[in-house]
Amino acid sequence: LGFGGASIGNLYEKSTAEAAQKAIHASWELGIRYFDTAPEYGHGLSEHRMGDALREFARDDYVLSTKVGDLLYARHDTLPPETKFIDKLPFHLTHDYSYDGIMRAFENSLHRLGLHRVDILLVHDLDPIIHEQKKYEAYFKTYVESGYKALAELRAQGVIRAVGFGVKKWQVCADAMKYGDYDCFMLQGNYTLLEQPALDTFLPLCVQKK
């Protein structure tokens, strides 16, 4: 079981820093030790709140994941458009799946979290459900030719413990497995009690790679 950090980034409705702290503490009391966040969640808000809460605990007592592929940047003349994240931080979001983009996103996440390491890095939203098909293909090509090297280097150096994808379509994960070595995958909303095509298709591929 894990704690997903989208809600404390004000997904669909506004929450307070106090409510976020209470939710994470309640999860901890229930025995949850895996926590997930992403730069997209509240455009940095979730990572700030997650780090503020988790810094109270010993770093080796929990597993933390965040995501790469999303870069946040400020514009002095305009705020970001309205999205599903309500009252988010005043940063715009862009996607970058290159080596440099992934390294920068990782470093920025550490700063927002206020922590010296994360355990798992997931490639976020590299998915044709999120991106128009031609843009997705270009992003995927960039990732395979450049971005994956960043994840592999960070893992080999022991900076992170595991790499994977956080996407909606299991087919993306299957394609990625042809070009790299992965530890885990997160299927966003497309592997549930009611929707399980990946159980008969993608899971056997993971078992073979184990």
C-alpha cells in the first residue's frame, strides 16, 4: 500500500498544508511506508508538502518516489492556465524527456522535497493518452536515445534505487522494456479491480524480465 500525493497538490479541490500533514501522518500511523509524488501535482505543491511531512521521520524508514519528464518554470508576466490542480503554485509546466531534462527535473525535485535522495524515479506521462500521437513518438524517441541514460546512470551510481514508468497505457511500458532495464511500473488508473487487461498481457512480460 502507498500514499499517492496528487490530492495534497490540490487535485480537483483545494487542500491546506495542515490537512496534507494530517493525511500523511495518519497514513504513517496506519503502517504505510511508501509515498509517491510528482512535479506536476500542484506544480510543485505536492512535493513541498510531502517533503515537509516526511522530514519528521528517519529517511531510511520509508520509500519515496517522484517523477521526471515534467519541468516547472516561472514567467514573470503570466500565471499558468487553470487545470485539474486548483490554486497550484505559480509555475508553468513543460515536458522534457532528454538526458539534461531528466537530470534537471530530478535535482529540482530534491530541492522542492528538501530531501537528499529519493528511492524511485518514474518517467511521467510519456503516453499517447497524454500527448498527441506524433508528439508522443518524438518524446519517446528522445527518451530512448537520451533520457534513459540519465536514469541508468543515477541508478548505477546508487543515487536512486529503482527506475520505472508512471503512465496510463501498459503498452508504453512494454515498448520501453525493449530499450532498457526497469525495476517497476505504475499504471495510472488502468490497472484496477475493474480494469485488468494488463494482468494477462503486460504482467507476463514483467515476470519474464524478473
